[in-house]
Amino acid sequence: MVKLARRMDTLPPYLFAALDERRRAVEQRGIEVISLGIGDPDLPSMPIAVETVQREAARVQNHRYPRYDGLPAFREALARHYQRRFGVAVDPQRETLTVIGSKEGLAHLIWAYVEPGDVVLSPDPSYPVYGAHTGLAGGEVYSLPLRAEMGFLPDLSAIPEDVARRAKLLFLNYPNNPTGATCDLAYLRAAVEWCRERDILLVHDAAYVEMTLEGEPAHSVLEVEGAKDVAIEFYSLSKPFNMTGWRLGAVLGNREAVAALGRIKNNTDSGQWHAIQYAGAAALESHPEAFFAQMNAIYRQRRDRLFEGLARVGWEATPPKATFYVWAPVPGGDDQSFAAQLLDAGVVVVPGSGYGKHGAGYVRLCLTVSEEDIDRVVERLAALHPSPFAR
Ligand SMILES: *Cc1c(COP(=O)(O)O)cnc(C)c1O
């Protein structure tokens, strides 16, 4: 067998691939599984997106290679959305770029910046892609613990200056996966200043920026004055528009960073299909705030339903104010074996340690199932014997 590159050793198996395998094993035993695992909306995409992609699919000019930097109509629609939604002006030409889902963009961005020995500051727990590609590129992840008592916000003042000096990138993600935490504009402002003083690129992963269940709508980092000097933001249509399968997102902000990601992408992929970008443009132009409100109301109702159930079975957790994730402390503290116990009972949750060592002791539950299924999950929790929730 041909020997794999040594860098492959840095790559853990993708969290959800491993979960899928375990789930299939349980299903083979005849147990019907309800998944609160991967964050993948169960509800349909916007009708206008579906109609647009159907129409555009028939146009021959869309059968050719897409533009490398992305369809202008999509990037202009996104710029207009940023103006309306956040009061932020971005130049669609030079300050935006279409990505094939933000996962692709986040991964490739790291290759534009990180060399062996460079430090990447990454929250722990976090979306696994930041660390995976840092490792592949030979960089070093410096973990920023997200702790409940700090509101799941990294304490930037705790980062040693010699580490900060070696750092190229700081990843932030609010509203946050997996904790469901939010941050205010003051926090983002402080992070922009902190990065400016140290010449670090702030990468804000805004996959859930449209998904606030209660309280004030979440912020774009680009709302911070001067943010474009040191920051970029990844916007994703996946979660808020129920378009995970379509693979559409964008990067916005700092021109050099946008151009650098564009150069990597030119040499790697050939862009997203124009029919899909036209659909994204139509969705963004349709004043989607009402659609977001509708979706968020559904998730809020599911959240409340789940928390009524959790209270009944005696599982204490804090309801999230944003995202569709519940980050729940595990009774007994062993998230791996607790998740395995739930899977045997037919419920998939993600063990928190899969998101980093500071995720240990938690599991993540995703609200992407119907209220009926939430009730069935609660029944299964109540039937666990002996009850892990008994005190
Ligand atoms: C889902 C998710 C993404 C990936 O979104 P795509 O645009 O579908 O690639 C990125 N970051 C976080 C934190 C996510 O949860």
C-alpha cells in the first residue's frame, strides 16, 4: 500500500462520519433512531429559491463553468442584504467572494495564511474545520476555552503575548456552535481592536447570525468601525435558508484576505453553479427577514417543548437564545458514554468532547426534528433505566 502523507495523522475522522457509523449499527439492531445530531434543518428551502434554481437550470448559459469569484448578481444581493440587515457597506466586487458553503471557504482560507509553526487561535469547543485544516497546514492550534461562567466567550486577555505574536488567525463564531451562546457588539469591537494591535486576521464564522430565538438580532463583525482592516466574515445560506445541501455561502470584508482566498480557490475548485447562486440572490433579495422570523419561531417552540420535557425528566440545562443547538451538561460528566447510552435508546446526540477537550461533560442536541419527535425523545429519556438524571 502506498504510504499516506504524514499530515493525514493530524486528521481525526470527521465527527459526524463516525456518528453515522454508530447510528447504522444501532439501526441494524432494529431500533428506530431519532437524530438530534448534525445541524441540518428539516424544513424546506424558500419557494423562491426552488423556483429560481428550476428556471435557471434550463438556461444553457448556466451549463458552463461558473465565474471564479462568484456571480455578481449573488454578491450584489448579499451586499444589499448586509446594508439592510446590518447597516454595513461592502463592495461586492472586491470585498465579497462566493464560497461553496462556508466550510469550504473556512478550510481554504487557512491554507492562504498558515505555515508550519504559525499559531491559530481557535475556540474550544468549536466547529472542527478550524483545527483540522490548521493541523493539515502544519500550524498549531492554541485553544481558547469556552466556559459557561464566561458566557462561552474566549478571554482574549488570557492569551500569552508570545503566543499572540505567533498567531495569524483568530476564529470566532457567534451565535455559537456548539454552545448556542451569543455575543454583543462590544465583544466583537474588543476582538477587532485586540487583533488590530497584534496584526492578526479575525475570522468571524457567522453561520448562525440570522438565527436569534429571543432578544436582539445577532451582529455582523463588520458592524464594528474599521473591522474591514483586520476582519472577514463567513456568511452561509445553509442554516437560515434551509439550504445545507445547496452549498452556498460567501466571505465578506478585508480585501487582501478575500483576494487571497480567491487565489487558493482559483487553483482548487471552479466555483458554485450559477443556477444555485441565482437562487441565493433571489432568496436574499426577497427580504428574507420574515422567513427567518418564521423559522426562528419554529425552533423556539421546539426548544420550549424540549425544555418542558427535560424539566420533567430532571435534566438541567440552559435554553439557548440563538442557533438551534442545546448545549447540555451531562449528568455524571462523561459525555462519550452518555451519548452512547442515548444512542442505544435510539437518540443521537453529539458528545461535546468531539468539539474539543473543553467540550467534555456536555452533549449537543439539535432542534431540527418535529415536536412529535421531541416528545418521543423525552419519552425515551424518561424510560432510561436506571435514570441518569436521578439525584
Ligand atoms: C454549519 C456550519 C458551517 C458550515 O456551513 P456551510 O455553509 O454549510 O458550509 C460553518 N460553521 C459553523 C459554525 C457551522 O455550524
